[in-house]
Amino acid sequence: MIELEKLTKRFGQRLAVDELSMTIRPGEIYGLLGHNGAGKSTTIGMILGQVWPTSGSAKVCGHEVSAHRRQALQQVGAIFESPQFYDYLSGWRNLEILATYTARTPASRIREVIDWVGLTGREQSIVKTYSHGMRARLALAQALLPNPQLLILDEPSDGLDPEGIHEMRQTVRRLHKELGLTILFSSHLLNEVEQLCTRIAVLSQGRKVFEGTVTDARSTQTWVRLRTDNFLRAAQLLFDAKLIVEHRDGKLIRLAPDSGTAAIARKLVESGFEVHEIFTEEQTLEDFYLSLMKAHPGSVRSP
Amino acid sequence: MNFLLQLRNELWKLFGKKRTYIGFAMFLLTQNIVSIVFRFTRASRFIERLLEGNGYLVEPYISTLTLATVMLFPIAGFLLPLYVSLVGGDLVAKEAEDGTLRMILARPVSRSRLIFLKWLAGAIFSILLVVTLGVFGLVFARLWFHWGGLFVWIPDQNIFSIFESAEGLKAYGIAHLMLVTQAVSIMSAAFMFGCFNVKPAVATILALSFVFVNFILQNIPYFRDFQNWFFTYHLNLWQFMFVQPIPWWRVGASMSVLFGFNLTFLVIGLTAFQVRDIKS
């Protein structure tokens, strides 16, 4: 559905996106993760033809965006952080205006999406009177108008309260399940991405530093909690025996590729250590993200 | 068909916001002030002396048409450039500033089409504004003055004209048609600046600066021989509609130059808009 090939964007001296390649397959909820300024919005801008790439290519629905933007975006809907509307016009009129930039849209279709997002009864009120949540729903309605196959959500939960974030999450699930949409979801809210996405890519300083499933991410660096009578000596022993690759916090060890907790326990007992506790820590996406950022200097800001 | 729908949308956006009407009250105020001043002070004494000195009766020409034409000078000289610059500068730059442009450009509409639609909406606005001002000018002048002939004196252009009421109304109408060229041209200049990555106020200020710099240069004696190179020299076409007979060759030449200016503004604006990145 989306194919990026060595996509690069430079703003003057600053490299915003650096040779980004990725493929989003139909039916996926693909999460684009990264701190503010990592290049997520610039990437989305290039996918939508709003930002011109310095080099590389972006294809949407099989069409090169730079050359065939019209065809590429025919069945694409997008929502941006803090969606903006013509506040002095009604919700209905806003939808009418935005719809015609794609194609002639019958009133029945506008009515249908208004019902779908739950704005029925307020569509004739001017947008200025809408709450933040209602604006988010209107944004969703405009994105759904062209009957999209692909939905691009750029920080859609930004500025929403916990209830609004929950509602947005439920809506994204519904869109995926009921309408079968492919969704590109950009966020710096790890919890959102963890709960929604089938696959993620992590951007840092414009470069992709990870791509895979959330499960892949969690299991990339598994830490094992170890409690013995002398952690440091035990850790040194295991390190010398090449059973672990590192340790931290006086309680965590990271296993070597061919190692396992059974081998660790055996080695320690044989060497006269008392093993009080040994178990694999469930790594969260946050742990993974922070360790990834640590591994890529310069990406010091938290998500 | 979709083009017309999109144009209708641009007009909805333009005429739907209060900002579009803010300056309009100033026009109406100016027209009323001119009417009242001429009615209740001795401001018309100068016109009376001019008429008497040239052997004309005063009474038929201190009229609705004469006053409505007098109103045109402050409007065409100051208010109209300011107001159309405000609107023209807003058309693209305000949408970029508000973030609605990003919503539009997430859709499969080409940038060139969008720019053309917006310029067309600005041109329609300028036409409607001038026509409305012409009608209001007559209405407000009629409140205080009788219907009669038209007397016009524009010393800068060596214009001293007397019209009977029917001919005067015709000249007044054609003058407004020509005033449209001024309004559209200044709007286009502001529109062009608005296509760059600037705030709406900057686009307006740049357009007004462009007009004023042209005006100042045009009036420097050193440049007297090169007057026709300046933008502002061609903006006062409406004044020539009060000349008998109308110098159509001069009107045609200026209209061609203005057409060139407008086309250039549009092409520069379109190019700037085409190559820029639209970001939040």
C-alpha cells in the first residue's frame, strides 16, 4: 500500500529523513514511532505529496506520489495532530468543502460518515462550538469521506484527554476491523502504538533504527532478573563463561545468544552460588524504545 | 462541474469569515462622511466656483453623481488598495497559517488548480466589492443630493468634464468597471506574496509596499519619462472614463500592461507555491 525507497529530505543543512525505506502491506496497522523531530511528520508529508523529497521515492497504492499525486491519493484519508477546520462554518459545510477536493460527493455519503463518527445532530453547528473530541471526530469524518483504503493518522491522539485517547484507539480498531482499512499511525505515545499496531518502525534523527512487530521489539533485548548471594561476582562468572553479554542495576543480566536461564542456574549452582530468584523480565515497548534511543546517540529526548 | 463546486467552496470560505467584512464598514463610513461633509459644510464651494468660472450653472451639477464620484477618490487611492491587499494576502497565507491548507493538500487536488481557484475567488471578491461600493456610493449620495448631471475635475489628468445625468451615470458605471482592474491587480500582488512561506500580514504589507514604492518612483520628476513602466501608472484607468471622448488607446495599453502584471503575479505565486513544502 505504501512503499518508500531510500526517501530522503534535507531542509538546508538539516537532514530530516535519511534514506528511509519501508513497505506497508494492505490490512496492516503500521506504527511510526519516534520522538518529536525524529522525522515522522516529514515522512508523512512526503507520502502525501506535501513535502518534496530531496531524493528517493514514495509510492502510494502503486503510484509514485511526486509524479502522479492525484492517482496516488485518490483513496487516501489523513488526519493530522490538532486538526484545523474553517471554524466559522458548520461541520457539514467543512465536510462538503473538503470532499470536493477529492471528487463530487453526494450528501448521502456525508450523512453516512457523520453517522459513523457519531456527530449526528451537531453537523449544522459551527465548528467553533465543537469540543476537542468532536473536532477529532470531524477530522475522522473528513478522512473517511473518499471511502479510503489507506488512512494516515499523524499524531491523532495529540491534545486529547485520556477519554478521548481511549475513544480514538477504539475507533482505529473499528476502522481496521469493520472497514478493513490499512492504517499508518504515527505517534510518540508508546502505549498507543503498543496496543494498536501490528508492525512498527522506530525513527531516530530521520533514520529507521528498528522495524518489526511489537513482539519482535519486546524480545529484541530480553533481560533476566537474577538474585544471588553476590550478584557482581556471579555476573562476572557468567560473563567469563560467555553465558551473558552484559548486566545492569545489580539485578539484571542479558543472556548471550545461545544461553538460557537453565544453563545460568546450573552454572551458578555448580560454582557454589545460592540462586534465590531467576526469571525472564517481560520487556515493555518503552524499555525497548529507551534502550534503542540509548544505542543511537543524539536521540536523547524521551518519546 | 467539480471546478465550479470547488470555486463555490472558495467563495464560501471567503465570504463566510468576518475578517472579510471588517474593512467594508470603513468604506461605508467614508462614503457617508464625504456625503455629509459636502451637504453640511462649505466643502462644495470650490466645485461651485469652478463651475461658475467656466460658465456652467451650479445647481444641476452639485448632485448625486458628482458626490458619488468624489467619494471614489479616497476609496480608490487608499481604502481599496488596503482592503484588497488584506483579502489577497489572506487567500493562501492564512490557510497555511491556520493549518487548513494541509487538510486540503492531503487530497488529490493539484496545487496549480488550488491556486487558480483561490485567485479566481479573489478576483470575484474584488469585482463584487467594487460594484457594491459603486451602488452604495450612489445610494448614500442620493440621501443628501438631488439626481442631476455629473461634474468631474481631475487636475492631474487634465480632466474637466460635464455630463448630463444619463451620460454621467454611464461614465460612472464604466469607471467602476475599470476600477475593477485596479482592485484585481493589487489583490493579485498580495496573492502572489501570500503564496510564499510568509504570514498573511507580511503578504499584505509587501503588496502595499510594492504599490507605494511604485507610486513614489512614478512621481519622482527624474522618472517622469519612464512613468509607463510603473505599476501604479496603469491603475488609474477609471479616471479616463470621465474624459470625452475616452482615450481608448491609452486604456487598451494600460489594460495590456495590467494583464501582463497579473499574469506575472499569478505565475510567480504558482511557482513559489508549487515548490514549497507544506508543513505544520
